[in-house]
Amino acid sequence: MNRRTLLAALPCAMMAQVATPELARAAAQADVAWRLGFADLDADLPSSPMGLAGGRPPAGLEGTLFRNGPGKFRRPGASADHWFDGDGLMRAFRIEGGRAQLAARFIDTPKRRADAAAGAVVTPGFGTPARPGARMGDNDDANAANISVLPVGGELWALWEAGSPTVVDPVDLATMGVKTLRPDVAHMPFLAHPRAEPGGDIWNLGLAGDKALVWRLAADGTLKSADMIALPRASYIHDFTATDHWLILILQPWIQDLATLPFADSFSWRPGEGVRVLVIDKNDLARRRVYELPAFFAFHYGAAWEETDGTIRFDVCAYDDPTFVTRGGREVLAGIWPSYAGPSLSLIALAPDGGARIERAGVAAEFPRVDGRFAGSKRRFTIHASGKPGSGPLFHGLAVHDWARGRGQIFDFGAGHLVEEAVFVPRPGGSEELDGWLLAPSVNLAARATELHVFDARRLGDGPLATWRASTALPISLHGAFVAA
């Protein structure tokens, strides 16, 4: 090493010796590669083959992974102010004979049409205000259909959280229109996270301040009932959970006390009021219990179960407060890496005597998923996105946490990937928990391409069994569902 190369190496070596979370954030902020995950897609992506980038696809994995999420945020006259307000983009990863194809198509909502006609994002949303030219006759005029997806009754529903499902053709991803489950409840909110009983009914909520509409659908998507209930307070609810007998609503202390737009501005954070957990009998909505826990904020919960002694347990990816939703979702669109305490995995226990406690696993976690065959029943594992705090926006790894052993398996792609939610796919003929595969997309920042990874769910730490790579990068999606061939 000569004098010049020695001097050039010294700053890097010195930085390594004094690395701090603040310096790590500064370094990541200087690296703008992560912004690719929040870039606009300007046109639909026709079905195209994905190349096999590594590994060997497992035999028996056949079907389509549908994923939904915001795909376009910016227009010449004005842009969305929040990540959650981009136009819904449905993706389809089709796997057949060891090969994969990727297609993506924007959901043709009234919101997207109004914004396109105005040449600006004029429609109000979660964190975006109404602008001149907005047309607001009912909830579905603002419906971005951009959060989740529900395959039901041979249809594919794109879900938002403050309006109706939007029906999408599962073959060509064409938009078929808004789903009206019954004329008298048209345009009512239908949350993006329904809870399905294995082989049985589908439950969901529609929030309206301190009231909620409890939706109950048959397995084929036909409406069985829609009943309004009162809530102890007007908390923000993005997700809820359920056992085979109980609905469980988590009323966090981010409380709606204004009627204003954008929606996020109508809430205030009141940690002194703690969390209230409302447990409701599915067969008698008037029969209920309320539990109390210390304050936390959360988007997502794992499926709940009830022990033989009546104790109810469920997992949560808990934040200290709603900083990400109020600030971080705005900053990532502006190209700023937000600095905040990320979510961590915890297990909540609700005892029959009215006591409640939260057990923190100490693991960075978001997007909890389970083996759907065990939803509502006692289970052992939680699948989630993970990553080292402070090493980049969102997540760059996957994990399976084992509650029986108090530890889990992790596979970390490194900061060069933005990893999305993993979906469990049962192995044909398998019956034990996690006997199957995990399917998870990521944005490979170095390759500037979306990838699809398949893991053995029981051997996650071994890395992907196979990886397919697209010819382009799609924006980060939020939630998905797999439909077997």
C-alpha cells in the first residue's frame, strides 16, 4: 500500500471505529438507491418472464401470488404527500412448471381517473389534502384500492380501508368496478385486513369514528350480516384479529377527535390513555370484555388463539408511537430516510380474570403472517419482515419466530434489498404448521429489479430455494395473497 492509498483508506477505517446509529443514518441518507422502492411506475407492466437468478424452484409450487400497493405518487400539477396515497397497483407473480411471469396493472379507480384528468393529485387521502378539482360524492371517490388483496368466490378484491372492495379480474388484472355487498351498505368502509376462518366465514370491520360495522361474509364472499356496534373510543384501527370464537379489536391511543382531511390529521396521540382491547363474541356482538394495556401504536396483528384455560393470545408488531404514520410516510416520498423507533414483535395475553400483559420478543418486525390453516387456533410460529434497526428504510430480511422456544430463524439479504411481506404457501399434502414455502418479493437495489424469492418455511435461515428476477423494479407493495393453481 503506497502513501496515497493509505491516506484514502484512513477515513473509512476511522469511521468504522466510531460508527454510531446517527452516522449510519447519515450514510444511508447519502445513498439514494433505496428511493427506487418509492419511485413511480408510469404505465402497466404486461406479463413478462422473470429470469431464474439462482437456486432451483421446488416441485409442487404452482399458482399466483397477487400483491397490491401504491404505484404512482407524482403528477405534474401536484403529488401525493404520503406513501399510503399512491394509486393502487395490482401485481401478479404466476408460477408454473418452475418458471415465473410478472404482470402489473393499475386499478382503474375514480380517484385515479380524477387525478389523471386534473394532471395533479387532487383527491384527498390518508395524508394528502383535497385540492381544487377534487370530486367527492362518497367514500369510493377517494378509494385508492392500494393496500391489500382478497381472493374470494372466484373474484379478486383490491382493498383499501375507508371504502368498498374493488373487483379485479384475476386473469388480466382488469378493473371490474366497486363491489356492493348490499345496497343499504354501499360505499361503507371495508378494512384491508379481513379475518378468514379456515374453510369458514370471513369477518371484517368498517370504521366510522366510535362506531364499527361488523361484516360477516360466507366463504364465497356473499354477505351474511352487517351490524353496527359502538366502540369505547374512536381509535385508529387498520387491522384486528380473531380466534374461532372471538373478534379482538385493539383500540390504541391514536384517537380521532376531528373531522378533517387528510385523514391522518384528524387524530391525536394520547399515550396516557393506554391501549384498550375489546373482545367480542362472534355469535353475540353485545357480549364483550375490555382489557387494558400500556400505550403502543400498531398497524398489524397476527392471528389470535384461545388456550384451554380461556387465555387469548395474539402477536403484534408494536411501535412506540405513530411517528412513522404521521411523518415517515411523508418523508420517504420526499427522499428522506425517516429516523424513528421501528416496530418490534410482541405477544399479548388476555386472561379470563381480566388481566392483560405484553411479552416483548426484542425482535424488529413488521407484516406478521401465519400458516393460514391455523388461523384462529393455537399455533407456534409467526412469519415477519425483519432487519437491523438503523441500517436502512423498511426491511431487508425475513424471520420466523418460534414462540415455544423464544427465538427464531432469520435470513438477511443486506441493505441492498428492500424486502416485502412474506406469504405462506402450504405444501400439497402437508398438514403440520409451516409445512410449505414462503414467497417474498424484494427490490434488489443493485440490480434495479424486483425479485421473487421462495424459501422452505422451516429452514428460512438456509436462504432462498430459488430466486426469479424481473427486468424492471416495481414500487414496494404492501400485502398479498396466494392462489394455488
